[in-house]
Amino acid sequence: MFHVERDLGESTALPAELEPPAAASAVFGDRLDLARRYCMALATAGVERGLIGPREVPRLWDRHILNCAVVGELIAEGSSVVDIGSGAGLPGIPLALARPDLRITLVEPLLRRTIFLSEFIDAAGLEVTVVRGRAEQSGVLKEAGGADVVTSRAVAPLGKLAQWSLPLLRDHGRMLALKGVSAAEELERDGQALERAGAGNPMVVECGATLVPTPTLVISAERLPRAERAPRRRSEHAIARREAKAAKRAGAASVRGRKSK
């Protein structure tokens, strides 16, 4: 089995079909070799451990690595970034490779994924923190909260994503949700859910238009301080209370089910 930390040497020979496109040099600059090593890790250990599907290997650069790295266009210098549901490190690791000025924390609940992330980070010498847990857990909020930016990719529908992302942000921090061609449709569908969660100024923005064949579409929204949020109508309060009660009942039922086993 491929072991990231042991088998990634200083130089990485990639199969011809995995050689980086010209755009990668512009995005990663003098850290291109680290990006090559990450590509190799995804194509080997990532596939072996079920983090990346084998069919994704031929399009690792365009669909995954560069698609994520170009989101750095939206992030101010020196920002703290929390990547929730990081999985194989997307978009957090490509951002860390392209933007060493960022302070990045990867949040991921599954052990096998956090092991992969930690192995690559150690092997590549990156200053990136890995936190095992779910974004909504109190321990994660304590360790990673107050961020300037929270990123996510293929984690959850926008309404649920806002409930997980916004509490990790400082006031006026931004959630950046990488989405596909349905980004505008999803924003229209879940715009009210974003507002109820405390988000403002939502928009769809495009990244990497001059660098990658298919630009990355991102839904961006700001965490508003409570004083700046629109007051909820009574019906919205009732909906929120019902949702909270239903979630509490579901949690209690889950606990009872575990105890009965």
C-alpha cells in the first residue's frame, strides 16, 4: 500500500497523463513540485484508501487541484481559512500550496481521511492544521472558530452548509462554497435559508476564468453581526422553533437507539 509520508520523495515522477498543465505553473509558481506531489498522493494513496474515485485520476489537475486553488482569488492576504468536510484536502490543500500566506485548518470527521491529510502535510512540510470532527461540534468551534473564511466543496446543500459554516466565522467573515453549474439555482432555492442562518450579501462568483478551461463557481456569503440581520417574521420564528424541536427529538431518538443495542 502506498504510504504518503514514506513514499513521496523530494522529486516526483508523474505518469505522462498526470503531468501538470501550463496553468499549474501560473497558479503554484515555485511550489509546483509540491502540487505535483499532491497529485501523485491523490492518484495513489487517495484512490487506494477510497478518497478519490479511479475515474477521477485523469482529471485531477483541471477538475480538482486547479479548480480549488483558483479560489484563492477571493481570499485576502494572511487570512485564516477553515475548510470543512475537507475529505482528501479539497480545497484546503491546493489553497495552502498556492497561497502559503494563508493560515489553513482542515476539518474532517473520518479517521482514514485525517490520516491521509496529516501524512501529506507532514511529508510536504506544510503549515496546515488538521482537526478531526464535524463543523458543528463544540470542540471544533472552539479550536477553529473566528475564521476569516470558511470553504467547502461537495459537502451539503447550501442551507445546511450555512448552519455549519457561519458559526465558524468572525463577524463579516465569508463562507465560500464551491459549487457546479447549478450554483445560481441553488442560491435562488436556498436564499431564505441563508438569511435565516445569519448570512448576508450572497452572490455567485467565478474564479480562474483566465487560467482553467472551466472556471470555478463559488457561492459567497457574509456572516452578519446580529445587529445587522433582518428581523425575522413571526412565521419564520415558528419554523425555526419547529426545526430545532425536530432536531432535538431526532438526536434523542438516536441516543436511545444506540443505548438499546
